[in-house]
Amino acid sequence: MIRKTLAIAVAIGAVLGLAGCSGSSPVPAPKTPRQAVFEAEVAYASVQALALRYVNLPRCGSAAAAGIKISCSDAGIVAEIRKVDADAVAAIDSAVDTAKKTDATDTAVTIALKGVGDLTTALRQILANHGITEASLGTR
């Protein structure tokens, strides 16, 4: 699940990034429910990418990876990350489905996006609680 969402978000991020290269003006607010959902998905994917790097480390107790400050991943933390990620993927899928409906109200999309935002915050908090940062994982 982590890789599917990350791949989609990277593609979306690349498109949005290229669109952003055309000028230095601030990013406008989303104009459509679908755009709001994609922006939420990209925001989640930025946090998810760091979590994926941690999850892919060898489990603690196995051979440590050289040159990385955090050299292994704890199975309990990985389980926390995977639970939040599964919930986030489901919330993103729900938000996408809601935004695709022609009769979707702004309220329905806002409620769906709140779930994605809450789960993004939850994943960010898990990483922070365990000191998982770009710096603590070292270079790629």
C-alpha cells in the first residue's frame, strides 16, 4: 500500500512541481474537490516517503546497515506505521471516490480530507516520537 500511494503521489507531485516552475507566485487554493484531494495525497506522500525509508531498514536484531545513524527498524514501530498507512490509504481512496461523484458537496469532500489530514498528522507524530527524521536516517 505504501508504495502504490507513494508512486501516485510522486507522479502528481512532479506534475504540480512542473506547473509551479512557471512563476514565483504563491500556490493557489484548490479549485475543485479532486484538486484538493490530490493535494492532500501529495502532502501525505511526503511524510510517507520518510516512513517508507524507515520501514525498509533491516529489522533490529539483524545486521546493521553501515553509515546510517538509525541502522535498523523496530518491528513495533513498523507495525504502527503500517496501521496508520493502511488507514490513510483507505481514507485517500474514500476521498478520491467522494471527489469523483458529480453530486459531491464541498462538505463531503472536506470531511473526507479531514481524515486524510488527521492520518498525515498521526504518521508525522509517530515518526517524531521515535526520532525518525531525514537526518537520523542519513543519506540515501
